[in-house]
Amino acid sequence: MTHAEIAAIVRELRPRFFEGLAAPELKPILESARMREYSAESIVFHEGHPADHLYLLLSGRARFFTLTPQGEKVLLFWAVPGELLGGAAILAQPFDYLLSTETVKRSRFLIWDRTSMAAFCRQYPRLMSNALLIAHDYMVLYRALHLSLACHNARQRLATVLVNLASGIGQKVPEGVQLDVNNEELANEAHVTHFTASRLMSEWQRNGVLIKKRGKVLLPAPELLVLK
């Protein structure tokens, strides 16, 4: 893929990290990146490893996760094209990655080494300002998740997860919005048991609110879940 093609994709995605940069400023940043493609279910980086690289998701889908002391995977956030991964790599002090990241489907990333991106951040302070705004968004998300755990029951949490995923990673199809997600992933996201997620999903399918397929969920009208 040429630099011009990469620049066109980035312009279309409009990543928040690059907001406020003019095309001449963005050009050397993109040219300094290398592109790498990962197959589905590949680990991009591991929790606890040095945060030596910054990643921008160009295509595909990824998700953040952590492991419990017993080795169980806990899914946390999903990433769609245009999102930044491994933000610790732009901090002045060396840090480790807080979370692990894996691809959900075949994905392409732009990758910068820590030294190169640090130089660009010094040259263009707007990059650090944008990074703080992204960090603020994660705090807002954390607050919403914490309040949901404190105030909502299992049904409300699972419905909220489905609606949020539909607006974030959902694929619009003629029949509605389709999600590449299974019951186990939904249970982790909503902090409910796998049994509870399966029971509620089956109930909503009987009521026509959604249609379950193998590894996929079709929502004809996601807003109906808010009423359930």
C-alpha cells in the first residue's frame, strides 16, 4: 500500500489523535509509520510488556483484555478503525502496556516506535492534547460502566452493552445492525454469567428483538432493547 493510499484511508477515518493537524504536518508522521497486517485472533501486544510501540487501527477490529490471577480472560473495550492502541508509548516515562490487545478479525495497523512518536509529540503539541482527550473519553466510559454495575440489573447491563456495541462496532445490513459477537463475549462485557446472557438472548430472540446466528447477533432495531 502506498503512502498516498494510507493517507487517504486516514483522512477518511479522521482519527481523533490527528485532529487539528494540517496535511503537511500529518504527512511525515504517516510516512514514518510501518504498516502490519494481523490475522484474526492474533495478539497485537501483551499486558505487562514494555510499551515500545503506538498502534493505529486502519481496518478490521480489535479488543482489549486482561487476565485474572487464575488465567481467565476478561474482555474490556473494543477498538474500531481510527482508534489508537498502546497510548502508553507516547508518555515521557517508560511504562508497560496496561492491557493486552487481540484482533477479532483480520486487521491492519499503522505502527510507530516510541522514539519516533515522542519526537512528533514534541514537534506538534496538539498530539498530546488529543491524547488527553482520548484518555478523558476512557474515563467517561469507565464511569458509565461503574455506574451500570452499581445501579443496573443484569438485563439492563446486557441491553446496554448490545446497544453500545451496535453504535460502535455494528455493521449496518439491510435487516438492521449485525454484531460479530458471541454470548460469552457479551457476558464478559456486561459482567453477567454465561448462563444469564444465554437466557436473556434466547428470550429476546423469542420476542423478535434480535436474531442469533453462529458468532453473530442481528439487531433489527437496537433501540427496542432500551425498552426491554
